[in-house]
Amino acid sequence: MVLTPRLACIATLVPQGARLADIGTDHGKLPLSLLIEGRIASAIGSDIGKGPLAHAARNAREHGVSLSLRLAPGLDAVRPEECDTVSIAGMGGQTIAEILQAAPWTADGAHLLLLQPMTMVYELRQWLWAHGYAIERETLCREDRRRYVVLSVRGGAEVREVPLSQCALSPALLQAPGAAEYLRHLLTREQRALAGMEQASRADNGRLTEQRALVHEIEQALEGLT
Ligand SMILES: C[S@@+](CC[C@H](N)C(=O)[O-])C[C@H]1O[C@@H](n2cnc3c(N)ncnc32)[C@H](O)[C@@H]1O
């Protein structure tokens, strides 16, 4: 089973022998490829949609591997003792936060969470820090022209309230291979957004101040990296 670069990147972060729960599994390719390679001990694939689960079941049958399928929103059909690693990929940052919020056991520190938000990455970092999750590692990958970040997260950390303007990056992101290139890309995007706000006839002063702080934060981090 061939994984796209984004899913292949997440697969490399799953520990050998893990008991994986993949939420929003869709076609089930991530857990199935790890099962086929014998890299994980067991896998649950959960999804809110019947169609995706039928697709995953077909793929599992074709490859002759055992993927436990669950039809439910988020982690509703997964018990904490059934897994040690949870992947939630290809969804918006807000949906990922809502899924974790509805399953407080994910903050127990015993589960590794691999989170790959498609949008609202800053908001997801802010939410994680505010709810006692530590971002242990960030991994960058590219697929076609899009850039993705995968957060390796664990609960059991102290609660930290961090302003959104400081959530464009994290200490873990700065350690990631490719961080400087990623930050240059972010900086261009945020500078463009700032210019748009400054030109708007009715600028919101609070948002302008926040956006300037965000741009400054990224510039400073880039200086430290280069
Ligand atoms: C874009 S696909 C991502 C599939 C795969 N995880 C990936 O990264 O390629 C999103 C999947 O998440 C499922 N989904 C969306 N919201 C969900 C939720 N709250 N709980 C469980 N599954 C959800 C959708 O049905 C869909 O199959």
C-alpha cells in the first residue's frame, strides 16, 4: 500500500509495536500500511462516516489484515486501554481540538497523539497548551506544493495560556528539519495578511496589533535560526 508523502510522514512517527487508533481513518491507509509492514501490534480505524469505513473494510480484506473498525464521532468508540498511540490527520485544527476535548483521557500522558491539522494550526497549538498537552516534536512535510506540520503531543503537562500571536511556532517547531524554510513561507503569508489589514479602510486595531506581533515573532525566530 503506497502512502502519500503526508501520510508516510505520519507513519514514520508511529512507534514500533504501537497499538494505534486512527481517527477519521477514511480509506484506512495509514493503519493498514503499518499493519501490512508488521510495524504495529494492532490498529483501530474510526470514522464518522459509513462510506469511509466500508472503503477501509474493503482495503483491509484485500490485504488480509485485521483492522478493527468503529463508526462514531471522534474517539467516542475507542477505550483508552485499547491503544497507546492516537493519530488524527487530515482534519481542521478546531475539529481535532474538539475530538480531544470530548475524550479527556487523551490528556493522561500515557498516550502519544499524532496530530496533523489541515487548517488552524496556531489555534490548535494554543488549545493544546491551554489544556495541559505538551508538543514534544513537530515534523514538517510537503506534498505537491502544500506544506504540512505533524505535532507529536502528550498530555500531563502544565497548563499554559499563550497569546495566539505566539502560537505560529513552538520550541519543537524550531528544532524540526526544514524549520527555516517553513518559517520563511509563514512569514511571507503573514506579512501579506498584515499589508492587507493595513490597507483596509476600517482596520480593526486589536487585530492589527496582534498581526504585527505575530509577524515580529516569526521574524525573530527566523533570525535565531539563520
Ligand atoms: C480528509 S479525510 C482524512 C483521512 C485520513 N485521516 C488522511 O489524513 O488522509 C477526513 C476523514 O475524517 C472523517 N471525519 C470528519 N470529522 C470526523 C469526526 N468528528 N470524527 C471522526 N471522523 C471524522 C471523515 O468522514 C473523513 O473520512
